[in-house]
Amino acid sequence: MDIRAHVSMVFHLDKCIGCHTCSIACKNIWTDRKGTEYMWWNNVETKPGTGYPTQWEDQEKYKGGWEKKNEELKLKLHSKLGGLGNIFYNPYLPTIDDYYEPWTYDYENLFNAPEGDDQPTARAISMITGKPMDSIEAGPNWDDDLGGSPLYARNDVNLDELTDDEREQLNELERVVFFYLPRICNHCLNPGCVAACPAGAIYKRGEDGIVLLSQEKCRAWRMCISGCPYKKTYFNWASGKSEKCILCYPRLESGQPPACFHSCVGRIRYLGVLLYDADQIEKCASVPDHELVAAQRNMIQDPFDPEVIAAAKKNGISDAMITSAQNSPVYKFVKKWQIALPLHPDFRTLPMLYYVPPMLPVLAKTKDGNYDVDGLEKEGLPAMLSSLEKARMPIKYMASMFSAGNVQEVEDVYRKLIAVRIFKRAQKVKDYQQADVDAALSQGKTTAEEVEAIFRLTALPTYEERFVVPPLGREVAVEAWEVPLDHKREAGFGVRNKIAKRKF
């Protein structure tokens, strides 16, 4: 057992209002420089939709993440020989058109044009070439709020698993539905970007697992961009270096949450520490698709277990870090309650950002002037609250995103979330009987105490409950590198991640 600590996150999608405040907070701090105009370390997408960059989820196009070949875990991007052959030309690299060409306007002409009969205009000017643009064809959130429309939703790769009838139903006006998906770097346990970098410029910090990119070592090969299946590494065309989300580690080291977390209007974001067994990384990433969520959940260890605590201390994890893990809201959502799931576990990078799926709106199709709720009671759930069978968004779509196609994992989450909703409505609105509550709790495999705890951390959390920022002790970690190598290994500061061997 090799117990390590990792700063981890949960985004509660049922609370996201799509305001993009998180994106603006991040850009104002980190990506307002020349060469970073198109970078959005934090972005909010509308799903169903193609996302940013366009169709980033299609790894047949971009070759990101890992795959199993001959019972071994290999980079999807290339083999060692293939990487050498493509080192000067990467055919799977996103182009600027997959993002968008950043632009500004010729305000000088607008403000200083001489007096005349015509209204002066401000032409769009490319921020890359400095030349006028004939037209603007895309932007950072070009399909915002249009993800449910046939124009954008039809290109969402998660819809590929749906039947023709299910895809057609989503185009009906009464069934049009979308939700928001905020994304940052997942700071994965098995990151494809780290393994793909020929220069070894990307690494995971030993004390907290944050994935960083050394500007000194980066040689602009850009394999990291293709190797990351989430496309959260970007190339700075001005500096000739790659850049990525750093989880605002300077803020974390001063006891503050990242800027996007702190600024979130919907308070959807939670941050805390997870203790995990590093010995299980390769095994966890190698299991069949339908077992990926369970394997990743099993890798997370109980911070109250004396054996785990002893193993953590042996690796140099401080008592304060262990206490943070015990108070972590992420541990509750992911391990204790099991209602937060990783985004695309099928990429096998073991992301440490988890999502609580959004509650699916009920079928809104009308019949004879009334809502068509026939069949809602098939699952024993009260009509018009929710139904896995009659939800507008097929469960297979959510399973494609959050459980590598394992429908049962997603259904289990939704049954528990439905139980929370019915339990609280029975308390506050009093429109359901105890029998309804008992049925919902039974189907959700939960208890009244657990449901109340989920509700309070979801709807009524304090600042300190949402953000349990651990004392990172960065100064101690830096000093540790000055001791002899043997002592480093004994203290747990050696190579912390097996993917550092970069298995191609």
C-alpha cells in the first residue's frame, strides 16, 4: 500500500447556471497575455454540444488518453517509434479552427475617423496576424445555450451510443434540453500529457498531485496537447511554450481556493484532499470499461482507517494533510455517498475532477393539452419529479460521459439524487406521503440521515465546508529535495507516479 495525497475537486452540475464567471476570473489572472488569447484554462460548455475545442471528446480524431493493447496500457497517440516519426509533424494536433481565431476590433478607426456622411465602423482584426478578418465564424462559447439544437448537438460524440429513435426524439421541440459542463484540467493520476511529452516538461507535484508544465524544459513539441484527451494543454504561439491550468497553486499555498472556485456564483465547486493507493494506478487504468468507475473509487482510501493513516505517515504525509482528507467534501461526494463521477473515465487517465450529474428534466411532451406523464410510475417514483425512464436526456448519454457507458453506475447516482429531492419535498412542500419517501430511499439505497447530509452539503454549505484547502507545506517539500536520494525515497519524495516512466 503506497498512500499518497491528492488535491481533488467536485463540480455539482445541478447548480451550474452557465454564467462563465469562473472562466473570466481565470482569464483575468492567467491568460490575458499575448499568445494566450484563445486559451481558456476554465471554460463552460453547453451539452449536448461539440465543446471546446470542437469535438474534443472524439479520440479517433485527436488520439488522446490511453488504450489497452495486448493486455498492456499504451498511449493512444503513438508508440515510442511512432512518436519519433511524428515529432516534427503531429497529425492529431488541434488547429486554430478547432478553437477559434482570437480577434479584437479596430477601435482607432471608430473613435478617430474624420467627419463624414457614413457611420464609421470597427472591423474585426485578428490578434494573431494583425490583419482584418472577413468574418467571425467561431468563438470560445459559440454554441452557448444552443447545445440542444440539432445544429450543434448532432455532432456530440456522446450521442453515438443512442438509437436513431432516441436521437430523433431529442430534436423534438418539447424534448430540447441542455445543461452546462464547466471544465478545467483534471490533474489526472495517470495523465496522458505527462507520458506524451518527449522533453519531460510536464510533471506531478509530489505533495499534492497538481500537474504542472515547466516553461524551462518545454521544447514546443506539443505532444502534450494531443496526449491530453480533455485538450486542457495549450500552445502559446508568442512564447513558443505550452501552458495549462495550474489549479492556482500559489493561491492554494496561501490557503485560498483557486480563482474559478472562489468566484463561482452558483457555488457548484468543492475542493479537498483524497488519499489514494498509488500501487493501484496501473491496475485501475487497465480494467474493462464498465469497471473503470468502481476501480477508481476503490483506489481512494478511507482517511479514518488506522492502517491507511499509518501508511500515509510513512510516506511523509502530515497530520494536518490527513485531517484535511478526513474533512474533505470531495471524499464525501465521491467515496462515501458515491454520487460524483469522473468525466470520461474511458480515457483511462484517472481524472481527479469529479462531477455530480445534473438532474434530468422530466418529459415535457403534451397530450390533449396536458403533460404526458403516462408510465412515470413504472419505477415507483412520483410523477413530474423525475424518472430515469421518461427523462428527456437518455441515461445512455450521461453514461457515455461519466461512466464509460456503464448505465448502472449513472442510474444508481440518479436514484439517490431523486431520493434527496423527494425526501426534502415531503418535508418542505408536504406533497408526498411517507410511503413515497420510503420507496425513494429504498430505490436510492440510502437513508434519511445520508440524504439530509447530501442536501446540506449541496444546498447549505459554508465556505469552509466547500473548500477544505490543505496546508501544502510547500517550503518543506522544497527543502526535502536537498537531502540525499535515499532519504528522499524514505520520506516519500521519490518518483510519485508510475506513469513517469512514460510507457509508450
